[in-house]
Amino acid sequence: MTSVVIRTIPFSFDASVPFQWQPKNPNFGVFCNSFTFFAVPFERFIVAVVRELRKVVDDPEVLAEADAFVKQEAQHASAHRKHMLALIEQYPELAGIDADVSAMFEQLRRSESLEYHLAYIANIEATFTPLMKVFLDHRDSLFDGGDRRVASLMMWHFVEEIEHRSSALMLSRALTPSPWYRVKHLKPIFEHINRVMMTIVRGFDEHVPLADRWVSAHDALTSGLFAGELKRRLPFHRGHSTAMPPSVFHAVPATTIMSMMWRLALSQTPKHDPAVQPLPAWADEWMSAYDRGADMTAYFGTPPANLA
């Protein structure tokens, strides 16, 4: 039996949700907005692909995992769509981003095999455990002070990515047992993901005024993460960044970032096993709060009226 739990949480968003919902870490605010615009079409893609998989496998364990995985992802798509539509209400041109990204995933479905689609999903899902661990372990510097509607949405999604961390790889291996298949297609898969993300952030920069986003969305995703974060900590770079908004991972130790980068690389190797990766202890705390009946739609962050 699968261990994945289906949680229906009544998130609600309207035009009062600011595009820049995280004034203390605006680059992270833009990152999470891009995550929303990626999540909606990507998770529709997941639902369609898993539906096809169910037609060609009959292993009860695989089918149970597929059912739970796709139900959880459908919940994510529905909640992020509410957030996305609230932003589109304020900036109608952003609807074009959703249309463009959806078309990119539809083209992918038409042009590649089911085996490739499952490898695509497994590869990107494999990156989430090391990434979400850092997000949740360092939640104060990332989410504190941000609009709690968006912060709570993101934290719910990140926790559940940790929970179903092994699902996509299990489904991929059910159809393609070779551990090398994902590695073989690694380059075109991440090239496609990069094209999708660049479509999103360029759309943000084009259609959302700088006064509302505060930072370049393109720069937030291309120069402020991972290696870029480590580079800005070098002695000859420090003096040039004092007047700039804080970087996404400004409060995360360099050793933690390097460990995350190493585990992100390992996540794409043939023998990678998400089940045995280091996990954020706070995920259990979030799940316990949910089980107690806490309001998870406002679990972390700042009430809208109190935002700076």
C-alpha cells in the first residue's frame, strides 16, 4: 500500500494577493510565482501521463502508487491554478504564459513516448527532495514576512513533494526497468524544463511592472541560485551586492548550498533512491499540524493587512 496521503486544503486567492508577496526575500517571491505558473501545466501533464500508464500496467502496487500520486498532484494543480488566476486578474497578459507553457507540454506529449514522459517526470521530481529540504529547513529566511496565503500554499506543496518523493521513479521503472534510461535522456529533458522556465520569467518581466515585482524575474532564476549564490559570497563580489535585494539563499550556509547542489547532481544518477535521502524534520511537524486540524491555508507567514 502507498503511504501517500490525499489532503484537500481549501486555499483561496483573489486580486488582493500581490505579485510580490514576499517583501523580505523578493527574489524568492518571484521564484515561487514561477513555480505556480510551472506547476499548473506540469501537473496536468502528470495527470495525463499517469492516466496512460494505467492502461499498460497491471501491478496492484504500481497502480495504487499511481492513483495516490496523481490525486495529490491534481490537488496541487487546482490550488496553484487559484493563485495563478488571481495574478492573471491583475495582469491579464500573464494568461499568455499559461497558454504558452501548456502548449509546450502538449507538444512534448505528442512528440515523445510514454517512457520518455515518465522519465521526464521522474527526473524533475528527483530534484525536489534536496531542494525542498533546504526550503523547509530555512523557512524563516524564505517565507517569514511573506503573505501567508502564498507561503502556506508553497509549504504544503513542498511538504507533499517530500512525501511522494519516490512515486515518479517507481512509475517510470514500472515501464522502463533500466536505470540508465533517465540518464540517457537527461540533457533534452532539462533543456525543455529550462525553456519552460525562461518562458515564464520573461513573461513576468514583460507583463508585470518592475514596481510590482521589485526584481528581474529572469535574474532571480538565472543568477541568484546555486552557483550564483556561492559566487556572490566571494570576497571580491561582496561589496557589489550590498545595495541589491537579498539573494534567495542569503541566509543559507555555503556548506548547505554545496551539499544541495551535490545531491541535485546525484538525483540524476542511475542508482539514485529518493527513499533514502535526508529529509526536513519540519515536514513531520507540518503533517502533525494538519492531522490536528490546524488551518493550513494560513499556517505560515504574515496576514495580508500586516505586510510591509
